[in-house]
Amino acid sequence: MRRIALYLPLSAAIASLTACGDDAVVDTTASTTDTSTTDDSTSTSPGTTTAPTTGVPTTTDPTTTSTTTTTDTTDTTDTTTDSTSTTDTTTTTTDTTDTDTTDSSTTDASGCGDGVIVDPEVCDGAALADQDCISQGFDSGTLACADDCSKFDISGCVLASCGNGVLEGAEACDGDDLAGEDCISQGFEGGELTCMDNTCVFETSACFSCGDGSINGSEVCDGDELGGADCVSEGFEEGTVTCAADCGSIVTTECSTCGDNVLAGAELCDGALLGGQTCKTQGADFGTLKCSADCGFDLSACITAVEETEPNDDGMVATITNDFSAANANGPFSVDTLIKAKIDPVGDDDIFAVQNPGNTPAILRLETFSMEGPGNCVTIDTVVELRTAANTLLVSNDEDGIEHCSLISGYIMQPNETLYVRVIDFGDNTAITAGYLLDIQIDPVVCGDGWAGPGEQCDDGNLANGDGCSSACALEDATAEIEPNNTNALADANGIVSTGNGLFTGSVMPVGDLDRFRFDLAAPQFLRFESFSGLNNCIGATHTLRLYNGANTQIIADTAASGIAGCAALVFPLPAGTSYLHFEETGNNAVVGSYVLEARTLTDAGTETEPNETSAAANLNIQNGSDVLVYGDHSVATDSDYYRIDVPAGASLRLEIIEGNRAVETCESNGIDSRITLYNAQGVELANDDDSGRGFCSAIDGTGTSPLHAGAHNLAAGTYYAQVRASTLANGANAQFIYRLAATVRKP
């Protein structure tokens, strides 16, 4: 260990004192510290240089303001002299106190780099606390302050023996001689340990440890230092990356890409992955939870039920008795609502008010379910009634719903109308203690939405005039009926005569009103006659169509709603001459506020060509047409005829089998028992029908908002195939027939 000592003659020490009364002032710039004035338990006084255990010279008190002060423990004369001087002792103590007081009381407003040393700083810029390389145990050089003010920078200091490649004295290393040390032995995890050229102390800047916040060696990242990596650079869309605990990889568990069907990061869901969540976990009662386009939950198909409030009848709780009360009814409900209720005790009635708050008609649908949720009806049996505030019954249903549950659909509510729903158990003599659900759906009729609703003659999806459907959703090219027209003679008198194609509008008012329209054909012609509540749609309507000849004899009738929903349709060969189309409300017991009649001549597309038993060999007669028909011969019971149909996007199909020769056999006499199946281009069955036409004849109808065959509705653009066969129930002669297949392609 190297020790540096400075000796001064006693006379010089005494000469450094200046008398002031009985006291003596110590010249702290050059004084000899006496051991009698210091703590005997300390081997060195402040500022004394010692050799550190690491082999690097350091000072024991780097913050002292003394310059070079040395203790000579062997100078007994100096000790004796100073021990008699209280002034010297006092002054030395004061010097130490001044240093501490200055450091603790100075406020470092700007921190490291402002040139002011404040605890815990060792130095600050050029302020080195009167230290230099020599005081730090080196032979020469320039001492500096580390950038963070936590220690001295000794890289500019020099040990005289350093650089000869031989480890000696206070050197920790010398050149390549590291004394067997490396980064790991110095407390790091890896890296390259080197030796500083002039100072012969270890250089650890190339050593590293995971967690020190600096990327070194094989580290990919370290703490918050991510090397510029983020979720996007790692192949994701969003989120936050972190560094693995071993600094060997970027952690992307909080990254995500919505739509990749991987649930990650901040995503609540992704595609079909819902993380085990359901409508119920999201606070709803029923329904299907979906994932939105931004990987959040879509609750649009979730349903939260409203609890009924009792009493909501007249409070009498009488069995087999109408306990109606408009005053106590729950509601009114003016939007789609699911209600949870009970019939308890026996004889309980539940009354709910429903309201159409708009200025246009609305379509009301009422349906009951069991508590298992919509689509279920388990062990309950209900009756649903729709009544006025005066308790007049408008419509009632027992079990048109699922199993023994009830359904009222397509009821037209007038603008600003309020009606009342009465729910009871079947017989009004049994409790439903488990409860039931009442689903109320109120759909406003909106002109311009593309669907012809009640009160609308048409709806082409816009509010433009001059395109056949006006801004008020009225047909611009239709002929309005002229009353009276309930007989052939009256139809002749009003002057409305059609020669084939045409649109007609009318109403049935009052109850029992009948309407007839005259048709004069120059030659026999197949026609499709069809009724609608609004063009190409049927909501809340029940229509009947009949055809009469000029002698007022009925030729044929559709009383079984062969059109859309409750509307009527007839595809029939009319003879040359005069015929009459007759319209009435089915049952003649209700008014029809507005209806549309369409008459459309069908184009003859020729005759089938055999063989056409597969889609690959399909006939092309009706490939690109609408309101066309093809003649077919099914004289062999096992025959199968395929026809190709090309459909534009969004179109729906109506396909119907009629007689090929009515003189031989007819649909209504069950002489034809056919079956139609519709396939897509891949051969997947979309719709199949046996007896939806007249008699045992077949019809597939995908038109209207509530199509009979959903598989033929709103089709994607492409090629489709219709297969005509005998019914699986056909036997004998009715499995062999001559037919015509009529095809209509339209929107919706």
C-alpha cells in the first residue's frame, strides 16, 4: 500500500498561526493536523488517501473542503505542541463542521451538472471537492467527475507503474493481465472485461446484466429498452410489447390483430372466440353474443327482458273470466321488448299496452315462449289476444307459435294507435308459475327502405319520383280501380280494360266489397296474376283471387294463399277473348286498406330436351329469363329434369309447376303430383317443395319479406338449378304428367 506524507518543520507550523487575542487561527490552506485534535479511533484524518480493497486508490472523505492535510503520527513534538493549543483544536473542529454545514444547507436546484455539489453528489462538473489524481492515490493525471456526479472519473489519472503489462502494487490489472477476473466475477452476467490503460483498474462498460436497462451482448431487450420494437414491428396491429425476464426476447402477449381468430392483447373477442363470455355474462337474459369488427362485444343479438308489474288486470283473479283492465296495463311498449311474466295465481290475467308512436303504419308481432328463452316452448300453454281500450277483441291466437305457445303476426297498427295484449293460460284455469316470455316486435313502415309495407303500393329503396315508384311509395304506372266494379257488367262500364300486362291498385271498403278487372286477349296466353299488400310483398293481408269468363262462370280460384304469405297467386292459361280477374278479402269479413294486383304475361321458352337428368346436362330454356315457362314431359315416373337459371345479385325466385294440358289432367284435381328442388352451383340443396302450388302441384317461392322458402330469397349472383321430379308420395298416374315450369326472378 502506497502512503503519501507531507512533513513541515514545527517552526513553519507555528509561523502559520496569527495571534488574535488569546485565540489562534489555523491557515487551512497549509496546516499540519495534529493527532491530538482528531478522533483516535480513526486512522486517517479527512482528506487522507488510503488504498481501497479493490486495488483502486480512493479517499475516505471526498466531500471535505481541506486541501492536502497529512497526519504524522510519529511527530511527538508536534503532538505536544498542538495538544496545548485549544485554538488549534477548535479551529480544526470548525473546519470539519463548516464542510458538513455547507453541503447540507446548499440547495441544488438544477441537479447534477450545475457545478454545485449537493448530497449525495460526490462531485459536480469542475467542482471536485478539492480532490485530484494524487489525492486519489495515483501518481499524476487529471481527475474529472463522472457524468452522473456519483463518483470521480479517474480515467485521466496515471499510475507510474501502469502499462508495463505486469500486475504490481495497487494495480487491479495491467494490459491483458486481468488477474483471472472477468465480467461474471465482477458481478455481471456476461460481456468483456478490460483494463484501463493508464489507471490499471477494471473497465466494465462492456459487461452487462439483464435488468440494467441497457441492451448488450446477446440481449434482445432490457427492461424498458426494447430496441425500437413494438407490436407493429412484431407483426401485430396494436398493443404493447415488453421485454422477457431473461432479456432474450420481446413479449407480445399484449399485442393483437383483430380478425385473425386469435384472442390476444386488449381484445375482448376475435371472430368466434368469445373468451367464454355469453349474453348472460354481459348482463342480458338471452340471445347470442357476437364479436364486432373491432374485436369488442356485439350485444345486438342479446336480449334483456323486462319484468311485469302486478297487478296488471282488474285485480279480481277470476278463472274463466276476462279480467281485462286498460288502466292497470303495463307499458305502453313502443319498441321491440321481451317481457318476463307469470300467470300466478290461477285466474291471473296479464295486460300489456303496445303503441305505434310513428306517423306511418307499423307491423305488430306478438309471440310467447317458455322461460328457456326465445325459440323454446316447454310445458306451457298460452293464449294471446289483441284488444282495444274498450275491451273489443281484435284477434286471438292459441298455438300458432312453437308447440303450445301463441303467435299473432302481421297485424297492422295505425299511426299513433295504442292497443292492449291480454295473455292467459289456455282455459284461464291453470297457473304458469315457472313464468313465460312475451316477445313484442313493432316494425315501423318506412318509405324508402326497399320493402313495400302496409299503406305502401311500392318501395324501390329511394324517394325519387319518375322511376315507377313515387317519393310517397305509390305506383306511378298503376291503374287505380274505379268503383263500383264488383260485377262483370260494372267492370265493363268503368272502361278499365287490360290486354295482358298491367298493375292495378284498389281497396276493399266496406267489408264485403268485391273488385273486378277486365282482360281482353287477342290470343290464348299464359298469365301470372298475383296480389300484394305492396308490390312484391304481403304483410298482414288475406287475399283471394278468382278468374271468370265472359259468361260470369268461375274458371279457377286461389283461396289457399298461393302467393306471398296470405296473398294470392294464379298462373293460368287464359283463352282468347274476354275474362275477368276478381279480388276479395278472404272470408269477406275485413277491410283491405290498400292492395296491388299484377298481371304478367309469360313468355314461352319452348320444350325441354332429353336427356337432362343431371345439372351438367341441364336445359337452358329459362336460363336468363323472368316470367317465362318451359314445357316438360314427365311420362316416366322416375324421370328427373334439370333446368339452369342465372340469377343477379339480391334477386329472389318464384318457381311453380302448372298443367301442360288441362284437358288431360289438372293440379286442383290432384292429377299431377310433382316436386321441385332448388340447388346452387355446387349442388347444395337450397329449397324443396311438394304441394305449395294448386292441388298437388309444387311451388318454390323466395319472394317477400317473409318468404315461404328462405333458400330462394335474396340470392347471391350466380348459377342455380331447378330439378323437377314426381313427389315421393306420388303413386300411379299422378307420378306421370305433362307440366309447365313457370319461373319469375325479382327483387325482393
